Amino acid sequence: MAAKKRRDLRILWSSNGFFTNSGYGVETREILGRLLDDGWIVGHIAFYGLESFPQMMDIPSPKGGQKIKVYPKMAHPYGSDALINCGIDFKAHVIFTMQDVWPLDPNHLRRIKMYIPYVPIDQEPVPPEVIMRLRFANRIITFSRYGQAALEKAGLFSDLILEGTNVNTFKPLDKKKMREKFKLPQDIFLFGVIGANKDNPPRKSYQEMIEAFNIFQKRHPEARMMFHTQQHAPGGFPIIPFAKHLGCNQKIFFIEPVRGTHFFDSEKICQEINAFDVCLHTSQTEGFGLVIIEAQACGVPIIVTRGMSMPELVIEGKTGEIAEVASKRFSPAQGYWVVPSVPSIVEKMEILYKKLHQKNTIAKDCRKWIADNYNIDTIVKEKWIPYLEKLQKKILTPVKKSDKVIFTR
């Protein structure tokens, strides 16, 4: 009989609520559910998605679901004071954050005994405010090779644990049935866009995407575009007015704001993706880009920008295409964002249009690429669990010196 694995480490994880279905929320759900299945003691700070008081919640997991204690944020909007106080309440040995670190209060971070950010790096050089806060970390984990390399250039060591997706949830479905479900015509060539409408100029390059689509649809009248985003987000890009300005608004579909915001979970997103011919994700900045691997897991090719983490998530010419960069812009955070070339996006649209109208193995190649490299089951089993076992051994057998607990990297 196998010996019972040691699972004494108490873990508190701060991110978007696992129930919110944001990118961070989805990844949090997939990781924490599996860790609970494996016997780890896990609590969760939902700095986005929960207000007022802690709750015991049911979190989905491969073994049928688990209970998890979920804390709301406190006074700080991104939960940095909750890291301290909820950490005390939970008796946490280690606190992980899966979020941007630049909004966190350094005065809070310096008070955490064992702080490990699972951090997105989406600009280069890495912004000074990010570097400063990461210096309070006992360890750093990045979730893209790009991020790890960018931190190394800045003089910071980090471990790499890639983000992953649930390949049992995100999988190929019957396109005809999915188009019927979303009341879409069967005889169209559909480009799909899924992402938050933040900033103007838009972080997700919505202007460049629509400009490229406008050129493409004039050559291919059957072309259509579908947006799943907030159409009128404060400070966001005016998607509908811009499409009307170009005269292509009649060829663009939208998920209704209330449905897209509140009633779409991973299963519905999978159904939506399966209605697409091509997914567009030519962002100006990405720490990872979960939709990129979700689309490919569904067998749908993707177009991304040649910048940040995005190129590493695609096999160019096989599972998707990479649009070239037209220019860079220096952000207020003091790092570069990349602006994709509209002619290059159009060129990549044409390449995939041609390939998808010929005999091809794109859907099979997309699925295999993600199943082999970004399967969340494999990532938790082969990366997260060994990482936590080593951490547990070190944290729970500390070396004391001058009444202080010293943790070595």
C-alpha cells in the first residue's frame, strides 16, 4: 500500500474569483480544483468577484468538486491588504498571487513571510513598478517563456509554469450545430474575437482588427466577424461606431452585453469558438493569452501578433499565423506595447482562408499542439505538485537564525 503523501502546506491564492470566468478566474479554477483533489490545503482570495464576507464555495474539479474557503478583498481594490489579514486568518504558510503586481501596495508585500507571485510579464523592458514589487517576493513564477526571459534580462530569476487549458472542456464540436445554436448563417467565413474591451487605444487592437476585416470582407463578401466583449465599456474602444464609420457594421455580430458578461462559462465559450473559422487575437500586449490556447484546443486556428508571449503559443504556418508589428508604443508603465500591421493581419487572414478551403490538417494539428503542451492536467501533475512538494519540505523545516526564519531560494 502506497504511503500517504504529505500535504501539510497551507496555501492561499489571490486572483479573480474562480467563479468569474475571466482568464485569471478560469485558470485559478482549473489549478485550485486539481490541487484540492490532490489533498492540498487551499484557500482563495477573490479580489474581483466577491464582496462583504468570506464564503465556503463549491469549486469544480476532475474528481467531482471540492469545498474551498473564499475571501473577498478588503480596503485595497486589488487585495494587497487581504494578503496579510486573510493570510493570518487562514494560517497560510505561503501566499500566491495570480495577477498584475504593479497595483499591489509594497507596504503590504513586505509584511508577507512567504510571497510567491505567479506573474504575467507583458511589456519589455519590464516596468520599474513591476520590478520593485517583485523584489519583495521570496520566489517568482512566470507563466510564459517570454516573461521568464524578460525577467532574466532585468536580473530576476523565476521558475516557469505555463498556463494551461482543460482539453476536456475545450474541444472540437460540430460547427454546423454551433452556428445553429448562435443563430449564425452556415455559408459565412467567420472571424471570432473574444476579449475584454479595455483602454483606448485598445489593448486588444480592435481598431486594427476591424480595419483588416474591412479590407478582407471587400474581397470575400461571405466574410463576417463576431465580437464577444463589452461593447460600451467606460474608457474602452467604440467598436460599433468605428465599424459604422468604415461601413462594415452589417457584417459584424455581437454577443449581447448581459449574456457575454454574466452568462458565458467555459462550456459556452467552447461552443462559441467552435462556430468560428478563425480566431483573431492580435493584441498589443499579452502576458499569456488564454484564448489563444483555448481556440486551438477546439481545433480553430488563430492569428496573433509577433510580440510578447503570443508567438510561443502558436506553430506558425500550422496551427495559426503571426501578424508582424507595424510600430511600438512606449506605455505609461515604461515598457513597449506592439501595434500589429493591418496589411499583415489581412495577409494572414488570406493565408488561413485559402488553407481552410483546401484539404488540410489544421484542426488536428491545433488540437494535438495544445493537448501535448498546454493540458492543465499534465501541468498541475508535472509542474505544480512537484513545486509545492519541494516548497512544503523547505518551508515546514525552516532554518532559524537570530529568531528569524530564513528561507533560501
